[in-house]
Amino acid sequence: MKLQRFKEIALDGTVRQNPTLRLVLGTCPTLALTTAAMDCLGMGAAVIFVLVFSNLIISLLRNVIPDKVRIPCFIVIIATFVTVVSMFIEAFLPSLYESLGMYLALIVVNCIILGRAESFASHNPVLDSVCDGLFMGIGFTLSITLMGIVREVLGKGTLFGATLWNFKIEFFAKPAGAFLTYALFIAIFNVCYNAVERKLKHKAGEQKHKAEVAAENTAAKEA
Amino acid sequence: MDVFGIIVAALFADNFVLSQFLGICPFLGVSKKISSAAGMGLAVTAVMVITCAITYPIYTFLLAPMGLEYLSILVFILLIASLVQILEMVLKRFSPGLYSAMGIYLPLVTTNCAILGIAKIVTATVTSAEEAGYSFGEVFFGHYVKVNMALGYGEAVLSGLFYGLGFTLAIVLLAGLRQKADKLHVAKALKGFPITMLVACFMAMAFYVFTLI
Amino acid sequence: MSEKTKKPANPALIAAVKAVAVLVCICVVCVALLAVLNEVLYISDDERLARAMSKIYPDYELDTEFSADLNNTNAPDGQIKNVYRSRDGAYIIEALGKGGYQNGSVTLYVVVKSDATIFGWAVKENDKQSYIDRVPATAGKTWYVGRRVDEDLQLDMTGATVAMTSTAIYNAVKTAAWYCLNTESVKNELGLIDKVALATDVVKQLLGEEYADYKFSTANIHQNATVAADDPAEQPVKFMDLISPADYPLAYLLVGEKADSDNGIMAYVYGNEDAYEAVAVKENGTVVSTSGMEEKAELLQSITDHRVIAVKIGNQMRYAVIHSYVEDGDNVKYTVSGLKFASYPNSYILEVVVKGVDSKGTVQSVTATVSGFVSGMPSESNANVLLTQLNGATADTVLELYTSHKASGATNSSDIIAAAVLAVLNDFDAKLASGN
Amino acid sequence: MTNLILAVGREFQWTTVLVALAIAFGFSLVLGILILLINKFTQVKEDPRIKEVEKCLAGANCGACGYPGCAGFAKALVEGKANLDSCGQTPTDKRIEISNILGIEVSGNAEPTIAVVGCSGGVKCQDKYEYQGYGDCVSQNLLAGGRKACEVGCMGAGSCVDACPYHAIECREGYAHVDPELCRSCGLCIQTCPKSLIKRVPVSAKVYVACSTQCRGKDVMSKCQAGCIACGKCERNCPVGAIHLVNNVPIIDYSKCIHCYKCLEGCPRHCIKYVYPEDVPNSSETAEQAK
């Protein structure tokens, strides 16, 4: 795989197609688990694991699986990895297992995973698919952890479980606060993204223009 | 749990969307118009009832007595995916009217966490037999296995129905509010998902009151 | 079909078979992986318990040879669900406490160390205790911690704002203590003596056959009740202070009740488990018999003076202490304290003026010198309406008035007030009858 | 908890592993076969023409036809449910191709159309109330049917302006105007307008009726100075009988229209208008302004 392609996939997964903030996928764990930043990290790690391995397997089998039973096959593979990850977490990180609760099992139906399987892994080579899974997962983890930090600091006055101060706005720990935080995150991210995008385009345009002028100049000189 | 308790919890206090955060994707995605929101809600309700009706006995009589609880995610999701596909085909063939009203939303239902969520909720077990809605003991491989389900079969199916209706209630309400909210002149950054989520935020505040009862 | 026509196999059929085969293969391989992992990462029941324990009792290590004696699991205040033993001799008792909010319950893991002290407890599960969050997070490491199981445990709700749930927790801890005291093997191992049972025996001996079927229980709540001091001008004191001199403290205050009987008995037990000495007080407040109290005339006098009268309100026994009565012409002015009950911390001290009308005591006025109003009930004025309603009541009509007033919601205040007034009227009627 | 690694795991129990495998095998086999069988028995044969028709369509997926995308429209066309005229974007040669595929005649209306607004009231039409809420016509219409006294009066709040992907509509003098140069007849404005005021006319049409009220003349007089009072002058003036009053609204049959502009000139309320601004004679415009 070329470096260029790798960069492309990495940028797509983390920023340009950030699953949480740009595609608005996998909203359920985003809203439910962001009351504690630590849970977000755990959830993110679990999602990365499942994404990478399911993308790997599905990409390997992409020419074997018939179209008619595609969805059941994909879902079985994803469910297997979810079960594996939940077994590991239950065995070695019991407290995380308790706080993630049902949402661990619900990674199966996280739209990010089936979405990537359908739209990327099922018609891309293995290495690309694994990278895509990795960076999509990282994008998801980063954004929910950030949201988790904001909600935990505001709603509980703690950060990764350590008490910061006694001041807390309980609203942010409640369901309504989850929606508010998410809405503001998307809005802010989009504003920043569009601003950066515009600047980059502008820059690219200028460079192109410069290159053209240079080319013209050289052509003129040659002439 | 009594029937009235299930109804109130499912529709309001424990509302899947607004207090448990299950099924958020269709909640945000298929709520542009009231008619499509109602179709989606009905599809989810139908699949939820069928899911509860089928996964409950499979868990109680097959998986739990054999000590295969770890297979539940895989078996449930396989069942749900196949059922949805079958339901879609059957509806398309035999009831085109119903198909056009809710069938086209069925493929979206497969990856709806509300469905797997309800399957997980109704197959919850409890430790003591006294609190069990249904107890079932059997001997497998020389082990005496006792399964204490938190809900009875009737309660499980009823939960499926009313949690589905709770989902429908939330999504139809949101669709009604969105029809107005989408027309508002809001800041450009808030257009689309953010303003929808703000609307949902206010709905969640209103529904939060029910949990205080 | 293909055989008959000898045509090559139907391509659609081959595709279908292939589709099913792939699905089946994927499923079987995935499940095989999961099954192997399940065996490798299996978490046994012992391990699960150990994880629950590690949060409350770090030294826990399961004694696998121990099997719990669960023949008798129904305690008066709860139920024993399971018992585990740690290698260091500590018992982990899974006990359910009744009497919570909405008649629900709380199930605790109570850790009792080998020296019979409570190490701590953790909530395993609860039923209908929606406000269990309001029990402080540290309660499991502070409430009842360090107390002996054979001690007279008293309700602790420090820092909690939920009386009912705290009561259920109290009952669960008491149930765990009850298990230790009532199971031979555990009792012997912890070296426990059921002191309350010994005290009860002394009281039962004192009372004789007639009271054999009375059930006695400790009444720590009553002894903490506020009652009027001997000098009405002074601040109210604890009932305990009147009956428990510093050099000869009260060991137990026992309350004896029998189902379907209006009689209630209160017994004061002094001394220690080697030689209990007791005073029994019968239902009408008269000291019936004593044992070993000959040298304590002053104390005996104090007990005789502060007569505890038992009355039945509804189907509950309530107690009131009559302090003094002053005759003023036809009127007799009583000072009486209604003793608190259940977990409610307050008690009423009333001044009741009674006059004999048609050879029956009739209430002339009731005034509360100390209001035992429990905040959280409808309102103080509402609760105290009964005080004025009782004017003109006789022993026969008090209960009627009480029942109609109770509907207003001020149940607990009404209970205490009605008990005090009824006690006064019963006493007055008894005096009239005896021609005094 | 002292040794975590030893705390998990147990002796292999082959029976449960085998049962798990058997369950997986059974489930997947049954479900797989079920899906395929039901698929076979309930299969709805898809017409191969659908794909061909879809290829010919404009492929803009604008949704203006009322079907979910061009694929949905193609399906409806093949099933005979939809009219090809609902699509304003497909060029004529493709329309003919589609009609060849489907074996149907291209209807007389196959001529391209453009949109016109059936109201010219605007500031000349009275207000029922002063609207101070947010939003456009759609929002305003939710409040007692909008602020205009006329039930079918253009509110001029620009829902159609927002909807038009070609920027062909603008609001002047309190009502919407379509620029025939830019209009592609996609129909999005027609769907958007809460009063259903916008309609299509053939590109060859020169005049159109800019009022949609079905009220009697007297009622119109009291509400709007630009509304049609159903006087019937246009009907009488038309030399070829192309105009008829139906429910107090003049309807023009464009197949008969000879572009004589007699109807337009005779209208006392100026509610028959030129479709193309370039047709407007300067003299008559100045005369109108003088009035």
C-alpha cells in the first residue's frame, strides 16, 4: 500500500469521515456512555478491536460470501468479535465490564461497524480494510472520549474518575445533557472543519495558480 | 412487574430512545416526515414483538440451560437479521400496502440497537427464584440447571410491544417538531443534525420528568 | 430433477447451496472459536463472588470446604439467602432485609469477621428502593461497622435521607446477626452467646406460666425516646436516663407482645449475661415482679413512678409514660409522653386534663409541651389537629377519632398522640373504678 | 483475585462445545435455507425494462416526480403508475427512447414546460394579520393559513425561492416571480408551495392566468385589487374559444391559443400576464404604470 493511500485512509477515518461527528453513526454509545471518560476509552478500544478484526475477516472473505446471505454472514462475523471482546473484558477488566453493561453487546449493531463492512471492507484489499477499521475506530474513540471529558467534568466534577472540584452541573450527566453536548460538538466540529477546508482549498488554488503562472513564464522564456 | 408498570415504563420513564439511548440512528435519520417516522416506528414495533416472542424461548429453553449464554449475541443477531429479511420478503409478496407503509424501513431495522437491546432486556435472568416471572429447571449432562427469568413469556412479549410503541411515540413526536424546526432560520452550523439533537434534548428533558414518578 | 433430465445441475440451485454452505461454515467456525474462548476465559461462580467480595472485604479467599447451614433462613426481619466463609474465618452472609420503601427489600453481603464484629456490607440488589442512591456511598464502611453481632444493634442512618431504605438495610444487617446467633455451628465458632435470649429467659421466669406465649424483643427505639423530666420546668430527657443509673446501666429494654392480645409488657433488664436482674412491668403500668432488685430501691422507685402503659392502637402496640398527675378540683392534670416507635426519632410530651363524667374519664384539654411532629408528614398543624379533636373524648372514643384522623395522612404523629391520651384515660378509669 | 490469569478458565467441557457447534450448525442451516426458500417463493420478478428506463432518465435524483429517486420513478413508469411528464429534466430525445422502450406514445404534453405562479396579488392583496413568526411560507401557512386575506394568495415569504435549485424564482412586490430563462420545470417549487399556486405551462405558452381564487367577484373585490373577478371578458374576447371559466377561474387551452393577447389586453384586473417578460410591450407597461 502506498503512503499516499494510507494518509488518505487515516485522514478520512479520523477527520473527514469521522464516524461520530461527520457521519453521525454509532450514536447510541456516544450518547449513553459519555458520562464518564474512562468508559469512553474502554468502549473505543473495544470498537477498534471489533472494527479491525471484522474488516480483516470480511475483506479476506469478500470474494467467497454470496450476495444473498451477505448481511447474515457479516453480522455473524461481527457478533463473534463482539462476543470475544466482551469475554476478554469480563475476564480481565470486570469493573469496565460492569459500567459498559449492555452497550458492549450492542457494538454488534453499531452502524459504524456494519457500515464499514458493507461500504469498505467488502470491496477493498485486506491491508486497506484493516487501516480503515483502525482509523475509523480511532476517530470514534477520540470524539467520544472528548465528549466524555466534557460531560464528566461538567456533570460530575471529575476527570477519569479523579475528583476535580465540588462544582457540578447535573444536567450534563442526564440524557438531555447528552443530546445538548452532542449537538454542540457536531456544530463546533463542522464550523472548524469547514473553515479549515476553505483555507486549504484556497491554498491549493493559489498554488495551482502559481504553478500555472510559472509554467507560462517558462513557456514564454522558451519561446 | 405488573402490566401497568410495563406500559408506563416502556412508553415514558424508560423510553428506549430518550432515556436508554437505544435506536438513536433511525430516531435522527428517519424523522424528517411524520409519515415516514410512523412507518419506521411500526416496523420497529413489529420486529420487536417478533424478536421477543422468538428469542425468549430460545434463550430460556436452549441457551441458558446449556450454559451457552455467551452465544446469545450471535444467535439473537443472526435470528433478527434473518427474520427481518424474511419479513420483508413476505410483506413484499403478500401485503404490498403494508410493505409500502413500513416494509421499506425494514432493512434499517436490522442494525437498530433497539431490537438487540429488547432481546437482551427480556432475556435477563435473576438470581433468586422468588423474584422470577418464570422459572425453569432441567437436567442436562447430569447437571441440574435452574433458569430464573426476570419476566414471564407474556410480559416479555408485552414489553416488546410497548417498548416498540414507546419508540414510535418518540420518533413521531420528534418528526412533528422537526417539521417546524427545520423551517427555522438557525445558525448555519446548527442546521441538520445539531438542531434535531437540540429538539431531542428538550424532549429528553420532558421525558426525564417521568423517571421522577 | 436433474437426474431425470440428465441435464447439468441447475445453476440457481448450485448458487443456493453455496450460499447456505458459506453461511453454515462461517457460523460453525465462529461458534467454535467462541466455544474454545469460553472455556479458556470461563469465570466460575466462586470467582464471581470473589470479585464482588474484593470490593468490600479485600482479605476474602473462599473456603471451598465450607457448606452453609441453611436449614433455618427465615429471620423476623428478613431472610438469609446464602452464606459463604472465607479462609480466615470471616463469614459473608447474603441477607435480605424487609421493610423497605413500598414494602420492598434490600439484599446485602454482610461480612462478619471471626471476632464476631461486622466488617462491612455491600448492597447486592434491591427491590423497589428507588432512592437507594441517597444512602451515602461510604455507608457500607461506616454503618454498623465494628459492632458485635450479639450487640443490641441500633438503626443507623447517618447521612442518609431515606428512612425506609435505611431501615431495610438495618433489617438485613440484623438478619445477618440473627443468623450468626441462631445457627449452632456459626454461633459456636464465633463464640457467641445470645444475651438477649438469656435476658428474655430471666424475664419469662419472672412472669411465670401465664406469659409463656408472649414474644419478647429488644426495644431500643423506646429507650431513646424523649420524655418529660421529673421537674416539668427542665428540658425533656431521654427515657433511658430515667431508668438507667450510671453505676447500674440498663442492659436491655424488652417489649413483650402476644398476637390477638391487647396486653403489652415492658421489662427492664440489668446486669450482665452471668446474672441478669429484671423488673417486669405489666400492661397497666404496674410493676408486677422483680428479681434481684432488692438493693436498688431508688431505681425501683423511679421505674414505679414513670409508669409505662401499653395500649393497642390499630393492631400495633404503643407505649406511653405517665409522669405525674396533679388534682385540681374535679380535674386531673396528667403529664404524659408518647414513646416513639419504628424509626421515627420524635416523641410527643403532652399535658392532658381529664375530668370524671358519668364515672368515665373525659378529656378536657390536650396541649403538647414538646411536639413530636415528624417533618415530611403533611404539615405540623395538620398533624396536631388531633390534639384539639380529642377534647371530650373518652377511652371508648379515642380510637374512633384516631382512625378518622389518620386518614388525613399524619399517621405517625396521630399514633403517638392517640397512644398517650388513651394511656391517660385508661389509667384514670382504672383509678375511678378502684375508688381512688 | 490474587492471580488473575489462573482465576479464569476451566477444564474443557467437550459436551457443551459440541452442543454449541450443533446449535450454530442447525440455526444457520435452517435460517439460510429459509431465507433462500422464501426468497424463491415470494420473489417479485423485476421487469428488465426498469433498468433500461432508469438509464435514460436524467439521473438527478431530485425527487420532484414524487418517487424515491430516478430508480423509483423508472419502476413506476414501467408499472404504468407514473406519467413521464412528471419529470421535467429528461431531454426530449431520451423521452422518445423511453416511450419506445415502454411502447407508449409520447403524450401531447411532451413539450417541455415551465413553471408560472398563479397569483399576482402580493402587496395589492390585504393582510388578515401581521405575521411576526419565524420562517417561510410553510411555517406561516401553519398559522391560520397564512397572513393573506385571500385563501390562495401568495404570501411572498419565499419557500419556493429556497426550494428552487436553479435560482429561477424571486419575490418582488410581495409575490413570487418565475424567471422562464432559468426554470427547468423540475417541480420542486410546485411541491413546496403550501398554497399549490405554482403550475406548469408549455414553453410555447405566451400568457397565463395569475390568479387562482374561486371566489365570487364581489368577495375578491373586497380582499384583493389584483384578483380575478370572473367577469368573463377574456372568455368573450378570445377569438378561438381557448379560454373558459371553470369555478370562477379562467382556464386557457394552450393547444388552441394563437397568441393574440386579446385576453390579456381586455382583462380589467390585469391578472392574465405574459409568460416571458420580453413579450411585454413597453407601451402597455408604461400605460399600466400610469394607471
